[in-house]
Amino acid sequence: MAKLYFRYGAMNSGKSTAMLQAAYNYEERGQQVLLAKPQVDTKGDREIVSRLGVSRPVDFVLSPDADAYQEFSKERARVKAETGLEVSCLLVDEAQFLSETQVDDLLRIAVLDEVPVLAYGIRTDFQTVAFPGSRRLLEVSHAIEELKTICRCGRKAVFNARKVGDRFIFDGDQVAIDGVDVTYESLCGACYLEESGGLLGSGRRRVLVEPPEVAYSSAPDADFA
Ligand SMILES: [Zn+2]
């Protein structure tokens, strides 16, 4: 049986690079793949851009209420008509922005159509709260794999802190509004709490604790070493 895989990581953990590499590995063996991503804003961006400079257009973009199962079936039929080959894998970038229904469709594609689905995305937003698509992926995926990246302090980064200029900000919408110039820095738990003054889940689950004593050993996370 084919599986639904959720490969998650903080910002800058190389998700798009890993996804383009996975697509290449299939194609090198003469197999067909389909690439998709959710539509996040009105720009209709169809490119997957990796930080290493490699980019590639997707085969289809899913608008927020698109029927992902139907869109996939349509594209799969097109590939079959054009090449005579079945699709061997569906790869989805920015999967955190899928709706829960669309994630359910990814599971159906894996289980009912027996096509493996690789979904790449960020687990939580800048307030440490799961994106709806990521939450659903964590619930229903057959396999959950972490792509790791490093915090400024050397530990493994798990959170995505939002910045405007040099300043960290902890309030705002889950998805930054077009035109607002925000950046993100991947931080470990200790560095995130240090910057937020002990705040997690700001605005939705406001839990104030004492700012942490940063008493960890200075060695990198064993998991990351
Ligand atoms: Zn850190």
C-alpha cells in the first residue's frame, strides 16, 4: 500500500530542496511525478524555489476550496494521455497551507489510488501553534519525518520566530499580509522563550511563565550532532 508522508521542518530546513531532489530521484528512474502547492495569496505563484537556487514550476496549484482529489485525478489522466505512464508520486510543497479536507484527500490518493504522497511543510506558525494543514497531516500521515536545521546557538531549531527588521514580533495573523515586510528566524525552544519573554502561543493560548533559566549544556542537541 502506498503511504502519505509528512516531512516537516522549521523555516530554512531545506524542505523545497529535499522535495526537488525527491522528484529528480523518481524521474532519473524514468518515472512520472506530479508537483503541487496550495495557493497562499493572490499572486498565483507556481514556482517551487529552493534556497540553493534550483527552481521548478508545479503541475497544479490548489486554491483554498479546490477538490485536491479531483485535481490530482485530472492531472494524473493528463500524464497518462501524454506519456502512457502512470504517476509514481505526488509531491506537495508548503503543505501547511492545505485545508484539512485537502489533507484528507492526500490520504485518499495514497490509500485508494496507491500513489505515494510526499507532503513537505512547516509544523507550527510564528506563535508555535500548528497550521491547520500540518495538524491534520500529523493526525493522518503514515510516516512523519523531521528535516532538521540549526538555531543560532547550535541546538536544533524547532520554532519559526517572526521579525520585522531586527525586532521579533509575537502578535499578528498566522500568515503575514502581502506587502508587510516580515522575515523568519528558526530558533530552538530556549532561544524562542528568551526572545518572547516566556510567551508561547501568543493571542490564542497565552501562557506566561518565568523567562527560562538557560541552563542547558552548551553542546548541540544530541539528536542533531
Ligand atoms: Zn537556540
